[in-house]
Amino acid sequence: MRKITPQPGIMDIALYEGGKATIGGRTDVLKLSSNENPLGAPPSAQAALAEAAKTLHRYPSTDHADLRQAIGEVHGLDPARIICGVGSDEVLQFVCQAFAGPGDEIIHTEHGFSMYPVLIHMAGATPVCVPEAERRVDVDAILAAVTDKTRIVLLTNPGNPTGTILPAGELDRLADGLPAHVLLVIDGAYTEYAEGFDGGAALAGARPNVIMTRTFSKVYGLGGLRIGWGYGPRELIEVMTRIRQPFNLSGVQLAVAEAAVRDRDWVETCTALNAQQRARLVGAIRQLGVACDDSHTNFVLARFADAEEATAVDQMFQDDGIILRRVTGYGFPEALRITVGDEEQTGRVIETLTRWREQA
């Protein structure tokens, strides 16, 4: 008797594990495991949420026109070349499903976003993982991995969990070196925190095989609503729109995201706070003798002597009611990823680290 079997690749998918959110027996937990904005969502977005609640019985728009228009106005982009999704994850899913399938290869780097292999297997394609160099994307390694079967390159920039960034010149070199049939996807979830970086907008605006993705989950503090967007050549966006469900975003999501993206003062406030506290945290970590690269995001990656030491430090933080992110699955068993908080929260992190060092 024949039995129901899943499509090829699905059983190769490892379930995604989000950042830990609770500590047993404690109600005063400081969660620094998911790179969330310590200031939360802007008041303008919260007001839009309350207003949108009055029309919950109405179906949302299917074309996301108002949100795409707002994004276009704020970032100087053509709204017709923008697509919106349930987080940038869904936009990345559109890319994989629309432009790759069984027999095709999709390249990602060893410390890239852990959802990439999941999305690749969902499309039935084959993931090709290339090494990074000292926690930085290696353009030559990516180009060397390209074959006739390569269809997409997924690039996290700035990187997660490394926090490092591929400079503009190297990003251009990567785009120049890829064959015309290979699509470069610049996943810029942390773009707002990287001073002077446009997230790949210029490349996506000028090249026929480049798409960038962005999210409302980080600097806008809307992780709980799951909203993202992508920008690229109109022909590719139109292809992706054909597989987007017409009501993938609710009226609430659309209204709140529009209010948030127009609130430029809020973005400036949040990025300024992050830059200040990030510098403070990196400085303290290094002063305590712990390795830490310069970060271009809203988190830092603290690298300890080994996995055993990282485990001990992580436990000390949990004892103090602070949740960090173990990143063993990203290839860093010796490291802890620490979300940059506000002044008080950063002070708590430094205090715990200092006490650990004094006791070590």
C-alpha cells in the first residue's frame, strides 16, 4: 500500500529555534536574545494600531498600495518595484520559490541567517554553504561556489550573528562577478543600524539580478506583527507577486507599518541610542578581555575562550535574570549574542560580565 510522503527536501528541514524568552521562577526577566528594539514600537504606530482595530471586519487591500507608497517616499524608491510580506522571511520565501526548484542550487554563507536552508529546502533546491573568513563574508568563496546549477545567492548584510558588514566595494565586486542568470539577494534586516549603508537599494535599483529585503521587526519594534518588504527589478517583483497570497498582510499590519515607516524621528532616536550603547558595550567587553568584532547591528557577538566558558557565562546571566542567545547552531559554540539595550539594560549586562571576570 502506498503511503503519503512529503515533497523532496522537506524532511531535511531542521525546525527553527527562536531566542529563549523565559527563565523558570522569574518574572523580572531582561530578554536580550532576539535583537528587539528596547524602546518598542513608536507611539505613532501604536496609535495606528488602535485606529485600525475599528475596522477589523474589513478585508485588507490586496495590493498594499498605501504601504508601498509610504516606503517609496521615505526611501526614494519606486513603489511599483516593492513587494510586502509577512516579515522579510516571506519575501525571501517568494524569491526561493519563484526562481529555484529541484536540481537548482542556492548559495548561502556559513554564518548567514539560519532560515536560509529551510527556505531552500522548501523550494526543493539544494543549499550550498560557503565558508566565511574570520566571521566576514568572503566574496571569492561565493564566486568560486557558483556553478551552472546556481540560481540564487542569499547574503545577510550586515551579518547575523556576526554583526560584521560587507563593504560597498566588495558588495559591488560580488554583484559584478555573478553570472546574469544568478540572483543576488541582499537581506538587510539590520540596515538602519549600519551607518552609511543603503541596504543594497542602489544595486537593486540598477541591476537586473539584485533584490534587497528589509524588515519592520528591528528598528521599528514591530516584531510581533511580522511585516517585511523587498525591492528589485520590476519584472522580478511581478513574478514574485504571482505567488504571494492576496491577503498575506492584514489591515492592522498595513496601517501600523505605514505609520512606523513615516516616523523618521523615531528611527533617528532608536539608532542614536543603539550606536551609543553598542559602543559602550563593545568597549566594556573588550576591556574585560573578551573578543568582540565591531558591530553594524543592534547586537554584539561576544566570543569566549571555549564552549564551556560560554556556557558558564550564559548561566551567570540567567541567574541574574538576563537572557542572551547561544549561537552554537550558527557555528559559534564559544559565543553569546547580546542584544544592545537601553542605558540601564546595558549597564546590567556590563555589571554581570564584570562580576564574572572578577570571579574567573
